[in-house]
Amino acid sequence: MSTDQIIQHEETDADHEPHSSGVYVKTLIALLILTAITVGASYIDFGAGNVVIALFIATIKATIVALFFMHLRYDKPVNAVIACAGFLFLGIFLMFCFIDFGSRDGLRPVNWNGKMPVETAAPAPAPGAAAPANK
Amino acid sequence: MSTTSVDIHQPHGHPDDPHHQHHFATMEQQFDTSKIGMWLFLATEVLLFGGLFVGFGLMQARYPQEFVEAHEHLQRPLGALNTVVLLVSSFTMVMGVLSAQRNDKKKLVLFLILTIICAGIFLTVKYFEYSHKFEEHLLPPRWYHAQPGDTVKDPYTGQISHGYGTFFAFYFMMTGLHGFHILVGMILLAWIAVRAHRGEFSKEYYTPVDLIGLYWHLVDLIWIYLFPLYYLIK
């Protein structure tokens, strides 16, 4: 979708959604094909790439649903701004949580009985590093 | 305050359309305002589920091996079936909105009923998945029973890792909350199907159909992320 088309649609404001079912049929077919691809890809081992592929395809599908089924493609831009804001703040939330998680080590289990590791006689985690992380 | 009540039969409604409330300049403005309100609600829904997604991501980072082994207990074909069912229901929903825009009352009711049927199929499949997990004790940590394929032991306690049950705690919380949204959606769809049958909607006024459609697509959109994260992770 080029920016020209978007601008064109903003200019023809009076005409909202598509008035034929063809667009929706094509949208559904695209979504079903993407579902088949993501299920198929899950049976092949790409290592860490599997999660990336699955989430990438899921994001394409979600974008298609938002643009066509939810009419963001044809709507006034304010609705798209609200939708993007929701995902933007989710992204900030996600990013800081993972920065925090990455800075910790030696997370102890919730049912920890206070004893040191059973199998590996590793030294106790550095004080301060793990103490507040004791979930 | 009496002038703010929405009584469509009173003279403070506009004469051109009984649905047109007096504090809006045009029907279009009224429609757009309702839609912005719905989108704001949907943004809060994204954040509601977002918190659970972040929690799931953190626990997956903490228990990677346990999560991979635990997800093998989910039935991938059933998850894929439910994905297809929800995508089709989104399609029937948007066709319902299109029918409303075309003043086609019969098709609007038909597509709303088809959407409700798809939602029913989704919840039925979910019921079979849940009962299978209850039988196998694939449950949150307190009730989780170790499975033959579980390999990870907790280095501190020497017991079976907490991560297996954690996976199912998140599974039931997230799919449960999503299933609850499906249930609420079914009630809302039934409500607008009855109203549509009474002939309350037209191409001039179909706001409830459009807004509940948006809600329904968001529920579909959340499942689009739930499905690969739970059923397809490696």
C-alpha cells in the first residue's frame, strides 16, 4: 500500500468502507494462507528463528485484520493513532521488563527452602543481585 | 439534565433521523465520536492482555526448556482449527457490517448468527482442550502432576521445575480471559442480532453493529498472537 493511496483515501473522506465483499473475501483468504504458513513453519526447526517467524507472521496477520476488517485503512486517522498508541505503550512496557530481566541472574524458585543448589554446588548468588528478584 | 437523556422519540432528537442525538451536529460526527470511544476501549484491552503477554514472555525467558516441553501437551491441530474458526467469524462479522451498510436486514441477521455459531464452535473446541488438560493434571504449579516427558529439575530444590506449571498457569489465565471475551462477544452479538431482526438498523444508523464488530475483530486479533505463542513455540 503506497502513501499515495492513503492520501487519496483521506481526500475522499465521504466514502468510508469498501462497498463490495471482494476485499473481505481476499482478506480472509490471505489470513488463511498465512495461518497455513505459520503452522507449516512450526514443524520445521529453525532454532531461535521459529519464534521470530511465528511472531512476524502473527504481526502481518494482525495488521491485515486491523487495516481491512477493522477498517483502519479507510477510517479517519485518529482511530489508527489510538490503536498504534496502545501497541506503542505495550512495547515500552515489554522493553523495560526485558531490560530488567536481562540484568538479573540467579533467580531462585518460589518454593526455595533456603538451601544451596542440590545438583551443582555453585556459590550463592551475589548478594543484592538476586535478593529482590526472589519471586 | 433532562435534555441529555437519549430519548429518540422526544423532540430534542433531530427530525431527519430519530437516532440523531441533539448534541451532535451531524450523523457522521455522532458515528465518528462513538467509534473513537470504542477504539479507546480497545486500546485498554490491548494493555490488559499486554500485561499477561509480558508476563508470559518473562516466564518463557526464565523457563525456556520447561515451556517447550509443556507446549508439546497442547494439541496443535485443535489450536489451528480454532484459529481458522475465528478468522472465518471475523469475516462473517465484517460481512454483517457490510450488509448493514447496504440496508440488507436479512443478510445482517444471517451473518450475525453465523458469527455466533463460529464463536460457539470455538468455545466447544476450547472445552475439549480444557477437559483433556484437567484429566492429565496439566494445571498451574500447585496442582501440576509431573509428566513422563518432563526433564528439568529445579537446581535448588531437586524437585520437578516450577516452570511446567507456570506455563499452564499462563495458558489458563490468557486463554480463559480470551474465552471470556468470546462469551461476552456472543451475548453482544445475540443482542444486536435481535435488534437487527426488529429492523432497528439501517445504512443511516448501524453504529452498534460496527462497534461490536470492532470488538469482535480485536478478540480475533488477540488470538492471532495467542495461537503461535502457545501452540507453535519451539
